Amino acid sequence: MAPTGPPNTYLLGRNYSAATRLNAQHYIWNQQLGYNLHPDIPRPADGARIADVATGTGMWLLEAARAFPTAQCDGFDISLAQCPPAQWLPSNVSLQAWDVFQAPPPRAVGLYDIVHIRLLTLVIEHDPVPVITHVAQLLKPGGYIQWDEMDISHSVVARVDDSVPIDATTRMDQLMKGRGAQSWILRLADLLNEHGFENAELHRVLQDPSFLKAQTDLHVLSFSELAANIPEGDEKKGMFTQLVADVFDESTKGAAHGCAKVVFVARKVSA
């Protein structure tokens, strides 16, 4: 979830805590999805090119590189500060700075067989079409996109029994839904089909209860980063800081916040 979109709109952090959250998030997501690359996408052939857009810490990319050692795996992000140094990367992995809201680098146009994106929820305000357009330019005709998001509009507050307080967790849920920036997610399959792709499908993975605590911890960490980025003196800073403490306290008593995962797979229209 690392591109910024319009200047200064990236709401989360890029420090060690944010990097740790992203690394944990990758493994928690993949444990629930059951895959890194969706099984509807054909296994990459020898010499295939795979791009991970908004690569963050590069965890998805590194897992793809291990799974497909004869493929070239390239990560793109507006900031590479959270990625491993280039000297420590596998030979089939490279990284390049690129803001997905801008046109792709000329050398990358039409180069890729597969493009992966995960969690632009806090980055795209209301219109993902510019991102869809730029990502489509990366792909060869007939190439595949896999785009992973949370279905925040149908998120849930859960508790082990009615004695567990959920006031703070409910408030966090309301704030996540109230931002109103997620309505595009459930329209993404149609938008992909309208802008250069075909046969787009939505695959929904329901929240596994055994991962509810871990998912809540990720959300708490995200809100902690939001609070840290609010300027001193802004009353919202204190409100978010207190909310983080209260949600975590409720989570230790058996409250949780969860969302279904939605994975979109589509194929770029052949020339």
C-alpha cells in the first residue's frame, strides 16, 4: 500500500514499524488466501516477466521469485526505502522507483506477463481508472493482472461473547467505512473489463476467525501510523492515539475487526 497518489496523501508510515506491519501483513494474507499467485493465472513460463506494483517491502515479489526462479521479478514503488538493499536481492529480482499515478517507464511498457497489486485502499480516493490504465500499459497483450484488496464496506466487528466491550472497535470500523473511498473496490471487475481487460473475476475469501486477532492487530498498527502522521496540536491526534489504545485493550478481551479479502484476476485484451 505504498504509492502516494497525489502529493502528500500517503497516510501511513515508512519507518521500521510500518515495514514490520507490511511484512506481517503479507504472511497473514497469504495464509488466508492459500496462495501468492492466484491459481487461475497460468504458471509463468521460463523467462516470464512478473511485476509487483506498490511492492512495499517486496515480500510478495520475493515469494514469487522463489516460486518461479526462471522468471524475472521486478518491484515498483514510489519509495524503495522499505525494501531490501539491491545487493541482497536474488538474481531474478530488481527494484525501481515508480509512482503508479504517473505513466510507466518507457522500458517497462508491454514487458510483463503478470502484474500484481495489493492494497491500494488508502491510496486511491474514488477513481482507480488512472491506475488501471497505467498498469495495463505494463502488460503484454494476453497478460494477467492480480489485484488484492480488503472489502471494507462489509467489514465486521466480532467478539467472543456479549460481555466483551466493542465500543472502540466499532468506532474504528465506522471510521474505516466512513472515509467513503472504498466504493470503487467492488466495481473493480467491471472497471477492468471497461479499460483494457477481459474476463475479470472477483474472488472473495471470507475472514478466517483464527486470524481475527492478527487482522485486528494490523488495523491497530495502521491507525497508530495514522495518528503519528497527524500534526501536533491537531485534536485528531489525541483522538486517534486514544482509539488505538482502546481498540487494542478490547482485542485482548476478545473483540476483533475483520474484513473479507477480495482478489480480482483479469486478462489484458489481446491485440
